[in-house]
Amino acid sequence: MVNARCFEGLVREFKGRTPRSKKLIERAKRVLPGGETRSITYYSPYPVSITSAIGPIITDSDGNNYIDILNNYTSLVHGHAFGPVVDTAVAAASEGIVYPAPHEAQLDLAEHLIERHPTAEKIRFTNSGTEAALLAIRIAQAVTGRDRLVLFEGGYHGSAPLISGPHPQVIRVPFNDAAALEAALDDTIAAVLFEPCLGVGGVIPADREFVRALRSHTHKVGALLVADEVQTLRASYGGATELYGLEADLVIMAKLIGGGYPIGAVGGPAQHLRILDQSEPGAIAHSGTFNGHLVSARAGLTALEHLTKSAIENMNASTEKLANQIEISGRAHGLPVTVTRFGSMMHVHLQEMRPTQAAHVTPDSTDVAALHLALLLEGIFAAPRGLVALSTALTDIQLELIATGYDRAFARLAT
Ligand SMILES: Cc1ncc(COP(=O)(O)O)c(C=O)c1O
């Protein structure tokens, strides 16, 4: 679709606008492999380096401004430096930063999550979504006395070997395929890890029918159903679990529940989480220097308190409108643009087919890289692979500027 001359032109213009970012990455390469420290944020020729970010605006080291439509991969649901979160975090830092003992802020956040999420009757905190996924797996293995896991193709639960690559304990099945799931399940499976909408995998929502089958098939073989709501919690007050009327056995949360600070959590019924109760014989030991961190707990609660039902509805409505605008504008330029959406997340695919499984998503290509560079040149900060996650910080004017930015980026690709 994008010819070589067009792509080279985009790279040249990008390099012309970002000399300081280039200098920084060259310096970084001397001490950090590849010059960065988070694989998903790397792109060619080099990622821009950020010097500040306030509300929905990111500024890079060359003074270029971008409207942020990624929001640290969904974790900054109110945008950057959100006043109430900054105030709470500064206060928490001045009260001690982190304590080696239980404290009220953990309790307040746990109570809020329990009030909010249908699956959570008790909560255990970790430092990341990855750790929460691994802990949920340990709980499921302990509860069932089984080892093996079922995960979905294109599903993402973190960067640990057990859950990220091929692993002898793990069977991967196609998403939205009830028959394949049923065939993979037997009485050796401890848990099925399930994103109600594949996030990193391309924002592909689960079919309602598939969710019903998932619940009944897991019940049949006695495997625990673990809902990964690390990204989807933002879709409604009680997350995607509430939207689907799902009865999960455990839930994993992270990202936005820390208000932008590192956090993770596992929620579930008392009967499953009691395995972590250190006053009981045979409890699982689960420690972490920063578990239940004071700053993350306070900042997270503040962010969640501002993520009201109406804030969510507004964000979802803005995302729906923007998704339609982007698809219409891409098609008007003669490009095969298909936008998938779930709540306030969407993915801009450069393909005709609307994907319902990860295998339907065209692998990373020059076209995808070209759209990302063109968006940066138009002042829009999206994910290199096409993920978009809006924030409550965006004004109507900025939402229109995003639609215009996509239109202009598509025009660059179509020439
Ligand atoms: C659905 C999902 N689960 C788990 C994780 C892992 O979370 P973390 O990056 O905090 O380890 C991610 C991160 O992108 C995610 O999107």
C-alpha cells in the first residue's frame, strides 16, 4: 500500500524534526540494550524522547507537541499529571512513600475495587499486571491441584515466560472459538486466562456467545476462569465482567488502578484468596518489596474515584465517534482502514477484514509503521501498532484535532 518513496520521505521528515531524540537514543544505546527499556515502546528509526506531559499533551525533547491518544497503554485514564492524582501522590510521598506494614490506603483501595468489581470479594496487591497474572495462576493451581493452563492466541497477560511465549504447561487456542476451547479443556487444566477484549492483540472484543461457552466449558471441567481486566476495566464501572454479565473465578487488574503508578491486583472470592492468609496453615507465601505501595494505593484510589459512570460513558461515546470518523476518513482516501473498538479503546487496522481472532490481524508491516510516523508528524501520539486509548482529559476540540490528524496522516499514506 505505502510505496518505498513515501516511507522514506516520512522517515526523513521524522529525523529532521527529532534530532535531540536521536542524540538521546545514541547516548542511551551505550548503557541500555537498543537504547530503551520497554520493548513495546520501541519503533524504528528510534522512539521520540519525552521531556514533559501534562493533561493530553506530550512534549518531546525537540519541543514538538503531540496529543496523547495512548495514555501509557491505558494506564493514565485521566491523562498526564492529573491534578487530584498529583496532589494525592505528593501527600502520600511526604507521609513516608512506602511502609513495611499494612496501612489504610491499601484498605481504601481494596474496598473501592471490591465495591466496583463483581468478581472481587477480597484483593491481593502486586506491583504489575504481569505479577498479578502469575499470582492468579498460582492461586488457581493451588485451588485445583492442577498445573496446566489455557490461554488465547493474541492474548497478553505480561512478559513472564510462562505467559508470554510457547510453554509446555500452556495450550493456546484461537479467541472467540468455543469448539477449539472445549477441545483443549480437560481435568488437567487449572485455569483459563481470558481478556474480555484482546487488547495488545488488536482490540478484538469477545462474542457474547463465546463468553457463555467459556463459562460453561470451564465449569464442566472444574478449571478456574481468570478474567484479565488490566485494560478492560475502563470499559464500564465494573469492567468488562459487568458488561458481559460474566461470573469469573478470579480477576486481574493493574494499570489504571494505580493512577499512573506501578500496581497490580488479584481479586476473587474469599474461598480462593484465603490461600494467601498467612495466619492459616499451608498458606502460599507471596511477598514483594513494593506490594500495596502507599503512593500507588492513594493515587489509584483518587484516579478511580474520578472515573465515574458518567466519565466512562462520555469517554466511550467520544471513542465511538472518533472510531467512525477515522474509518470513514481512511476509506475516503482509498485505504483499507478498519477500526475495532471496545469502550474507550480502539485499534486502527490497515486491512479490509474486521478481525475476530488474532490470526485475522495483518502482522506488523511497513504500512503500520508508516501510519505511526505520519501520525507523529501530524502531532498525534498513538501506539506504534495501532492501539488507541483515550483519556478524560481530552476536550471536544482536541478530539476533532485527532480526527483531522488521522485524515492528514491518511492523505500522506495515499500519495
Ligand atoms: C491485558 C493485560 N494483562 C496484563 C498486562 C501486564 O501488565 P504489566 O505491564 O503491568 O505487567 C498487560 C500489559 O499491557 C495487559 O495489557
